[in-house]
Amino acid sequence: MATVSGYSSTVALSLDIQGESIPLAQVAPNRFIVQDACERRDPCEAMLNIVVDGEVDTTAIRLPDGIPGPGVWVAYEATSS
């Protein structure tokens, strides 16, 4: 039986890349969507930040194809860092 509490988690998604924090609209395994307008980015390393109710999960990632812009799925690979 499912319990309904009326509680919703607070979630924040962002990408730290070259000293800039970029808000994300969605994150899925190995891909994300940039929320707002951003410059095109070449392939690089970045940090993926997922914050749920104040609990931070940060993952070092590599963007093999860079970022083409907002509103499209962007592929990433987790790194060992």
C-alpha cells in the first residue's frame, strides 16, 4: 500500500564548467538538458551537481561532444575523479 504524505522534495540540478554554474532542466543516466540559453561548449570536463532536500551529490563527468546549446539532450560520461 502506498502512503501519500503531501511532501515534495526540493531538487536543484546544475553543471559546473570552467568556473561557471549552468542550470539544468533534466538529468538522466548519461545525458542532461541545459535549462537556459548558454554558449556552445567544446568537449571538456565538468562537475554534475544534483541536490535533493539539501543533500548534494557531485559527479565528475566528461562531455565527449561538448554542449551544443539549451533544450537538447547532451551526452556525458562519468570519470574516475
